[in-house]
Amino acid sequence: MALATDADVERALGRSLADEAEQASVALLLEEASDRVVAYLGHAPDPVPPAVTRAVARMVEKVLNKPTTTTADYSAGGYNSSQQMLTYRATPAESSDPWLSKTIKDMLSPYRSKSSQSAYTIDLAGADE
């Protein structure tokens, strides 16, 4: 179950989804982002708090607007130069996945289950003694 909708992603993007291909990509990205959020929280919130919905939509928006690096070669007056430039694209690359940034984790931290915030000590030395 996705924790956000296409409309939430459109609000984060500040535009409508471009076409059916982008809508299909967003549906998959919403599921992936929701899976990561549920794993981070340690539970699936029900009902879903608005901050969690915004976090999932923001994760998808970041994938859709992820910058790519391109290299351009320039030649002027006998001098050659190669420069890298960042370009922004409106569709995700094949290897793009939603990720939990520090900002997103900060947004989600109030909704984490107590068991996912616990620290454990494991004694590896002398366990058999």
C-alpha cells in the first residue's frame, strides 16, 4: 500500500504528471518509497500522518528531478576543454530509486516505533565462558 498518491507527487513537483509512462513510473516509485519508509518507521502507519505522505511524495519528486551529469567537449582557438555539467530531467533513469535523505528521516522520526529506535549490545567476546 502506497503512503502517498499521484496527486501528492504532483503537488511536490509543482506540475501535473506528463503522460501515462510517467504515471506508471510514479506508481512504482510510490510503492518503493513507501516500502522504505515502512522499513524505517518499523510499522505501517494507519492512518497515514500528513508528514509521512509529504515525505513519500518528496522522495518520489527527488527521483523524478534527479540531476544527471553530462560531459561536453569544447574547442576554441586551438584549446580543447572537457567540462561536466549537471542537467535536470523530468523522467527517472533506469537505476533511480527513492532514498531516505537526512531531511526525510528528520520528518519521519516522530513516527518511528520505539522498537526501531532501540540500541542493543551483543557480547561477542566470552559468550561461551
